[in-house]
Amino acid sequence: MNTTDPIDAAALALVQQHVANTRFQAAPPASATTVQAAYDVQRRYVALLQRDAGAVVGYKIGLTSARMQAMCGIAEPICGAVLATRVHTSGVVLRRSAYGRLGLEFEIAVRIGRDVPKENQTAGSVRRHADAVCAAVEIVDDRDADYSQLDVRGLIADNAWNAGVVLSRWVTPWPDLPAVEGVVSVGAEVIDRGFGRDVLGDPLICTAWLANHLAARGEQLKAGQIVMTGSLVPTRFPTADANYRFDLEGIGSVSVGVNA
């Protein structure tokens, strides 16, 4: 890494901020002058994370629902990488103290069955390259960000805050995804619910958006990769020990325990 290169320097600074558990900085890195430059920082940052967290095994898409866009004050989808050691199975217990501020997002995940060509994709075309779906929870670490000051470039550079994923069992075939209802519970209490159609109208539209984004950057979705298609409901930030459960109609359930 060349620390005199402003993009490399920004990526290293992000690593250091996470190690020191400093609060998320509202201003984006100086080198992230555009959205595409922010993705350049993200790419270098993820490369540094891979030394400890393993290979890129998929992607998260964020800000795909109107409720999430309103929460963050950002009206466009973004994406980040999911790394191998950060993939967990249902029932995992997370420690709040391991994160700057732990957030949970409740999603439909899609698994890619064969490489997606680097050409324009639609929900219909990308569907032919997917082989399974599951109920999923994205683990995010917003490092106590001030949501009134968010800049999409800073969020992108910081790998869209992805800190891992929790997956249920994969299923195929699957029901009509836009019509699928997802119910979020803490213990025996239902706290929120949403539908597959709440994320850009269809989780496969989200997947096509990601495929096209990657293609524009010379990359592609590959067989075996996971796609987190965005939270059906706003992020939940646990402040006490609890067990969260996400039930997806016709697909399955995933649970996450949280303690101190």
C-alpha cells in the first residue's frame, strides 16, 4: 500500500478508525470527491480487511426501501462487500461491545448459482442466475453515526457499514418475492413487518441493480456469492440482551441473540 496515494491513505484511515472504535465521521474522506471515488476507497479498504476477514463472498445492498432511505436521508441504493469470516448461521449470539454501535437489518438474501454476465441485467434475467434464497439479518456497525449529517460518499467508503450477515437455510424453489411478508420479533413481541416489494419493488430488481453496478466497475456477480438485498424495515439498534427473530413467509426464519 502506498500511503502517499490519497485513496490508499483513506482506506488505511478507515481501518485505524475501526480499531480505535472512533465515532463515524460525517465528512467523507477527502479523496472521495465523487461516488465512484468513494467506491475506489471502499475497494482498497475491503482489500485491507481481507487480511483478517477472508475473501469477498458476496455483497450487501443498502438503502433499497423508502423507509431506510428516509432514515438515512439518502435516496439511492449503495453496496458493500461481505467477507468470509463474517458470515454466520442462524442462532449466532453477538456482543454489543464488539461494535461501535450494533445494528440489525432484516432482509431477503439471494444466492447466485452461476456467474452473471457483464451486460445489462433485469429482475427477469438475473433470476436465471440465482439458485436459492433465504431469510437473513445484516449486521451493521454505524459507529454511532449522526444520521442528520450523513454523506453517501462516506457511507460507501466505509463498506456501507457491513459487519457481517446471519443466514437461515437456503431454499429453492421460492415464492413470489415481492409478495413475501417478513415479520421481525424480539422474544414473543412482533416489533415490525415489511414485504419483499418494499425493496425497490422486488429483491431481484435489487440484485439486478448490483449486477449492473459491478459490471460498470469491471466486476461481476459470481456463482456461490450471497446478495443481501436490503432491509425490509428500518435498522434496529439493540440496547439490551435480547433474541431477534425474522420470519419470511414461505421461506424460513433466522434468529440472532444479542448480549453485552
